[in-house]
Amino acid sequence: MSRRSVAVTAEPSTPGTENFLQALRLRIVRYVQIIKLKYDIKREYVTVAIPVVAAITLIITAAFTGHVLAIQEESGAGSGRDDARLATYQALVEEVGEVGDGGSMEAGEKTPDTKSKDDLDRIIVFAVLIAIVPYSIDIYRQKSLLKRREVAYSEFLFKLSELMRGGIDPIRGVIDLSTTDLGTITENVRGAASAMVLGHSFADAMNDMAFALKSNLITRYTALVVQAAYTGGAVADLLLRTSEDMRAVIGIEREKEGNLKQYIVIFYLAQGIIVMLTYILSASLLPLIQGIGMELLFGDSGVTEIDFERGFFHMIMLNALLGGIIIGQITEGEMKHGLKHSVILIIACYIACTTLILPSPAAGDMRIDLVSGSGQDGFGGIPLVEQIVFNVTDLKGSPAPDVYVKVSISPDGSVNPGIVKTGVDGLVTVTVAPGGAEGVYVVEAVAGSDVARASVRVLPGN
């Protein structure tokens, strides 16, 4: 008796919870419909306007909090760049404290670095993704739903033709079919049947249903069905042929999309090739021509100051965005359908660039110190006898391998290589050739956000 009583008291709780949740869902749906009708809220407000505003807000906030583009630090040309370089050199000489006989900066001595965060380009990438991801997902879902609706509508026409073969008129056939499961157009057919029951004509109800389904293919075939229903004759046979023709058109569209998928693969492979070529160029070729090699090729034109890796990153991201849009235009006839490809390409290329091309974000937590080579005397335009060595470690003091270090000399001269990657021991070694003028020169090495400096002196020539 006790077990039965327990079972009887436990059963009613589950239906009550289900009824509550169902009532809650209906209430939410009702309020959403009221808001849409009252304020005429369109889908684009949520999928386009809000994400774009959020993306712009993110960029503006980042700009006001000190994030800048890397190229902003290298901006300027001609005499403006020379003046800035001379001013920087003079400040560095004052920090070193040279007074005539020469000297050197102590290894490990640091000066405050107030550089802005040069990661605004990465924030822009995130902002672009925020702006286009919701719309691209919505467009993809809407197109998939449209395809399912077209297939379901062809099945609806087939079933309607079968009912009319049995002697049922079109209006009665639509009403009977509204009680069955018609897939994604079930609610639309029920709406059309309700309109016919309330006295609306067959043409008005069918045209309203076609308009709600938002398919040009369905609209064309609905007009044909309505015209056939009013002209009389073998309407059932015409509906059957219409259904078969609609299926054939859908099949042709699918075959065309399948044939165009090869172009999607080609674009994806091309983007991958661009990334790999850029990686090879930045990892192998650029370090070889930086410094003395770059000076010999381009002279004192400022080319050595260009951040090629960052430029490659910008090029790849822009190509990913535009490449996806081109894919949509070629394969689906509209650029908006290519945004989903842009999202995929941007995410994949960003991961590849941050892993292979750009310095690791963790490099900002590195520490760089001078090991040896400071305080040397030499002659202008001739490489110093002793190479200058720097050591890069993490905050715990352990060697930091595979960290890119940018080395430069002020006010004039060359460094080979200008950009070098640390080895397993965290050390980098560079050959320095100071400029031709007599005086003190400062060699600066940058790893992440940390800076180390060394000083050398050019002796007067004979």
C-alpha cells in the first residue's frame, strides 16, 4: 500500500512542470510577437546593426585606451623621420651618460618604456568577426531553411495533385493537407487553410503563403497553380507535372552548387599557399636580408624600419575577408553568402599568423639583457671586431627560445641581422657596423615590450 501511495503522489509533479514550461514558452513567444508588431523589429536589426555597433564600439574603446597600429610607430618620411631619429639618439646618449672618453651602459640597466600597445590590428580582426559572424550565420540558416521549404512545397504540390485526382477540389485539398505533417511549410499551409475557411479565395491564400515562404521558385510555381485552378481542365495532371518540374529545378540547382564547390576548394588552397609562402619568407628570407643586406639594397630609405611581418599579417587578413566574399559571388551569386567563408578564412589565417608569422603574444612578458659587446671602439662603416650578444628570458629567468628580437643602431649604421630569433639558450648575436661620423652610437634590442641597449664609439679616422 505504501509503495502505491508513493507512486501516486510522485506522478503529478512531472506534468505540472511540463505545463509550466509550456506556458512560459508561449508567453515568451507572445511577448516577442507583440514587440515585433509594435516596433516593426526586423531581423537585420539584430544580425547587422547591433553587431556592427558593438564592433565599432570595441575599436573606439581600444583606440582610447592606448592601442595603436604598429605602422603608426614607424610613420613619417624624409626629414621628419631623420629628425625623430636624431632626437631619439640624443636622448639615448644622455641616458648612457657619455662625457668624452666613452663608456658603456651597464648590462641589465633598464630605462622606462612608454610605448603604446601596438595590437590594434588584432582588435580590428576581432571587431570584424563580431560584425559579420551573426549575419553570416543567419544568412546560412535562412538559405538552408529556404531549400527545405522548396523541397517540402514540391511534396505539397504532389500530394495536392493526388487528392484532386480523387475528385477533391483544390480548396478542400489544401484544408485536408493542413492536418498532416508537411515539414517546414506545415504552419504556412495551415495558415492558408485557415484563410480559406474564413472565406478568402484560393488565389489570395496561396499567394499569401508563397509570399511568407520568401522563395522566388515557390512564388513562380504558386502563380502557375493558381492560374491552373481557375482555368480548369486537367488541373491534377498539371499539378503533378508542376511538382515534378519543381523537383527537377531543385536537382539542377544542387548539381550546379556541387560543381562549383571545386572553386571553393581552390580559393581555400590558394589562401593556404599564401600563408605558407609568407611564413617561409618571414622565417627564412627576411632575416637574411635584414640589417646590412637591407642597407646595401635600399640605402638609408627607411626600409629597414618596416615591420614586414605585421604587413604580411594585414595582407593575409584582408585577402581572407575579400576572398570569402568572392567565393560567395562566384558560387552562390551573392556576396553576402560568402561571409561564412570569410569568417572561416579569417579565423584559420589568424591562428596561422599568430602561430607562424607574428611574434608570440607571450613575448610581451619577456626580459632582454645585454650580455657582451658594449663599450667597443671602432671605425665608421666597418663592422666591430666583437659581436654584441643579448639574452632573452621569461619572467622566471629561464631562457626564452624562438622569440623574435629587433635590433637597431642610432643615429646611423647597420645591424646584421636586424631581426633575429633566439635559440634554445635564449641568446641572440648580431654584427654591428656603426656610421661614418665620429661619436657615440647606441645599439637597441627589443623583445616584446622590453628593451636592452649597448653603446659603441667611432674613433676619428687618420
